Amino acid sequence: MQKNLFNYYQKYLPINENTPFVSIGEGFTPLVKSENLSDKYNCNIFFKLEGSNPSGSFKDRGMFLTVAKTLEKKKKKIICASTGNTSASAAAYGARYNLETVVIIPKGKIALGKLIQAMAYGAKIISINGNFDESLLAVKEISDSLDFEIVNSINPYRLEGQKTGAFEIIEQLGFSPDFQFIPVGNAGNISSYWKGYKQFYDSKICNKLPVLYGIQADGAAPLVDNKIIKNPNTIASAIRIGNPASADLAKDSINESSGEFIKVSDDNILDAQKIIARKEGIFCELASAASVAGLIKLISKGYDFSNKNIVCILTGNGLKDPENAQQYLKSNIIKASSDPDEIKEAILKY
Ligand SMILES: *Cc1c(COP(=O)(O)O)cnc(C)c1O
């Protein structure tokens, strides 16, 4: 039987005898040691492949529990604002558990793969003239009167479910990492990880806590710049957020762990995505690549990570965003007929 988060981590989660079982096989994602970057930087870098979740991002870790608690309350409708992955995840669980699912998305701003997912799973999609922050405001405004459960990370069960990422890392390594790099958008996930690490520390399952680095994009860095960004802008749409809902929790996480928020440029993010694909065989989302871009930036600024254990959370799968993957289509493709000799010649001259 496939292990599931619901049963495996039940005693660490707000699950009781009235909570209906929910799972699409989320969690238990691979923690893969980097081969090439570890050597290059003389440290042990691990990638947590959250793109391996059923809907292709970590959002499923929070969604399974949020949907279970929605069903426990006998509610039949869920709603979210989304830069894409929350809607894909909500739509998947909504389909499986027969919930009316509405997603509010910023028009023209969500990656094509994520939009296709929400449509394939059969969600009701409302595209608004506004950005993510405005979508979330609208959701908060209308959810009560229509009796919808909000499944964004302002729902506390999202953060509770996402703690399991930290639990898994501790179990996979056998200890807590020294450092964790994680992209920060609405700032829920970094807060979840910190909660998870602290919970296992308090339960004496690990004996130290990692230092957290929260990575934002230059044009969408409210937590680095310490102000709300009215028109956040970055190529990494999953972290294109100017007014993070969990800003306070995330700041506490960074302070308590003696970490830092840092920002990276879109070029740094694009480079990192390519490095991870070409040197490690892992194709992650641009937002996910921000974590590795952050690590590389700190190393270039002289931070010493030698011989340390570092986890980078690769939050989502690279195939979700085909438009921004167009850069790879510029690679040479040599045309040939089906004649083996001609194919051979093409290979030799590539
Ligand atoms: C949602 C998301 C993020 C940002 O997570 P927050 O909890 O909003 O900070 C990062 N990467 C991907 C791929 C996401 O889907």
C-alpha cells in the first residue's frame, strides 16, 4: 500500500475520529542529493522534489488536510485565489471529493499548464482584471455569503498539512539540515516548514533546527524590501505576490532560525533553472529555481557553506509553465530524413 500523509503523520496533525480520510497520494516526495552542484560548492546539497506531488506542486500537502477539514465541517464548496498551483491542487481534490470548486485567477498571469490542470479537473474558473493580491481580497469578501471554504494558505489547515515537508526531510536525512532555501510568495510554506521543524525538535525527533533562507524575486520582494509592493513583477509567477498573507509568520520563522530573506533577479532564476536541469536532471518551476538561485547568490557573496547539509525546496514541476520554457526551444534541432546515414551524419555534426 502507498503510504499516505493522513495516516502516517496523524498524531502531528489536527486529525480526529470525525475527520474523513483524504488522499490522492500526496507527500513522500524524493529528497535527491545533488551530484554536480555539491561538488562544485563543496557542500551537500539536497533537492526536495515537490513537483512529484499528484498535482505537481507542494500545494497538495496542505490541500489534503484542508479538504479533509472542509468535509468534516460538512461543507460542499471550496474557493481560492491563485497564481496557478493552488487552483490546480484545489481543483484536483475538489474533483475527487465532489466539492464545487471555484478558482479566481489574475487574468493572463497564470502559467498555461496550471490553467489547463484546473480546467481538466473541472473547476469553475473566474479570471479577473487584477493581480493575485486583489484576487485574494475578492475571495475573502465573497466566501462567507456564498458558504465557500477558502483553501488558500490563510486557511490554517494548509499550513498544518505543509509541515509534513519538514517531517519528511528530517526522516530522509536522519537529522535536520543545516540550511534550507525556499521560495517565498504568499509566505505560507516557509512558515509551515518552520512549524514542522520546531514540532519535531520539541518532540525530540531531531536535535537541532535549520537556518532558513526565504527567497523572493527582485520585482516581488515585499519581505526583503519591507514594504507592500503594489505591482509585483517577476517571470516566476508562483511568487509574484506583493502583499504576503503570512508575512508575520514568515518573519518570525526567519528571525527565530537566524536566517534571512534575500532576493534574486529574474536572470538569476532563469540561470538556476537551466543549471538544475542540465547538471542535475531535474526540471523545476522558475519559482522553485529561485531557491537555488538564492544559494548561488549567497555563495558568490562569500557565505561559507563548506561541508554543510543544505536542502533546496523545489516547489513545483517545470512542465507547468511551457511559455517560459520556450527559451529551451531555441536549442538547435537538426532536421534529417529517415535515412539512417543522414541521421548519423546529423549526430556527428551536432
Ligand atoms: C505557491 C508556490 C510558491 C510560494 O509558496 P508560498 O507558500 O505562497 O510562499 C512557490 N513555488 C511554487 C511552485 C508554488 O506553487
